[in-house]
Amino acid sequence: MADTALAVIPARLGSTRLPGKPLLDRTGKPLIQHVVERVRGAHRIGRIVVATDDERIVAAVEAFGGEAMLTRADHANGTSRIAEAVERLAEAGDDAIVVNVQGDEPEVEPAAIDALVDGLAKDPRVGMATLASEFAPDEDPADGNIVKVVTDVRGRALYFSRAVIPHHRDGDGSVRPLKHAGLYAYRRGFLMRYAQLEPTPLEQAEKLEQLRALEHGETILVVRTHAGRHGIDTPEQYEAFVRRVASSA
């Protein structure tokens, strides 16, 4: 079992809802720096690389002492961008673990990253793992922006959805919904295969890339932990993040 994993952070400058997101710096630091600094707190991460399509992000990362790689601009998603970076980095063999940390997760919890790496490292039969947690009291499971996941008795994903799953026909609420956190770990060999898989109908309907793996018959391990806050997708969410940083200073 490898002692540490490689973390790759895909960061794209173009964003429909929040243009220039990785470089927003009203906290005194660009958003991407907050992400990198949080990942540095994880004990199971040995190297962090920001994979981006823009020289300005490369310059910003290098300015605070981070490592960045300029990748192709035509990637359809972050996983494809990560696969390019990992292939070029030529990390150790197919069993090496790669962690996908989204570039808009400035409050990602280092302990959650460690739990994810540990979970995948301990199960050699699985090529991909992700996180899930209980809903916080102020979070609404009916919110389509919050992805839900259901698992089998071994903790393997059965399905991910923006809808509330499971549905309680009798309304007894005996099984509480699980919130999916968009943090992934892959074995290198699996990642390279996964990036080549064709898009699938459920993936396109739900707009959830992880469904591609399930529809192609792959297994996803779901590690339960405290997943914390969501990423920054809107101006309102960024404003709230700026306020939290200011209040903690």
C-alpha cells in the first residue's frame, strides 16, 4: 500500500455562473490557493498538481509556491484533464492512487481526503472511491444541487441522483439519505480507462459524470465521513465564503 497519493486539482478559468472563479481573490488569496493549502493539510497526499487550461492560473499557482501544469483546452470534463496530467507526470504503476480535488473546494477537509485515500488503499478490488456523509440540519435533501447516493451493504454505490433517494413509500423515513461529496480517488490504471469511456444516458440525464462508471459496470466504493461544505459555484456562495474567511481571521 502506497504511503501517499497524488492530488490533481482541475481548474478551468471559464465558468458560466462565476467567471474567473479560480482567481477570485477578495480574501487576499486566489480561490485556487485556498484549495491547495487545504489539500496540503492531508497526511496521505505526497504531491499536489493544479491542472489547468490557462496560463494565468499557472502563474497564480506558481506565485504562491504551488505546482501547476498547462493542459489541453478541449477537455470535456475535469476527469479527462486529470487523466492527461497523470499520464504526463508518469507517476508510479497502475495501482498508484490519484485524488481528484475540485478547484472550487476551498474548504475541503484534509481528514476527508485522508479517509478517502485510506478507503481505496484498503480495498484492492476497487478502482474508484468517493465520499458521502449525513445531511446537515440546514441542508435540504430535495435540493437538486446536492447529489444523493445509495449504497449496498458493502458500501459500494448503487446509484447517484439529484432526486431524493431512497424514496420512502410509507413515509417512515427509516433510511436517511446520504449526501455525496464530489471528491474522488482512483487507481491510476482505472483512471486511464475511465477517461476513455463513452458518455452514458443516465450520466447525461442527471449531469453526473460518476454515473458513467456505474453504467459501464464499474464499482465505486463510498467512504462515509464528514464531508463539510459544498464547493463555490455562484457569486452568492463566494460572498458567503469571503465572509467566513473574514470572520475567522
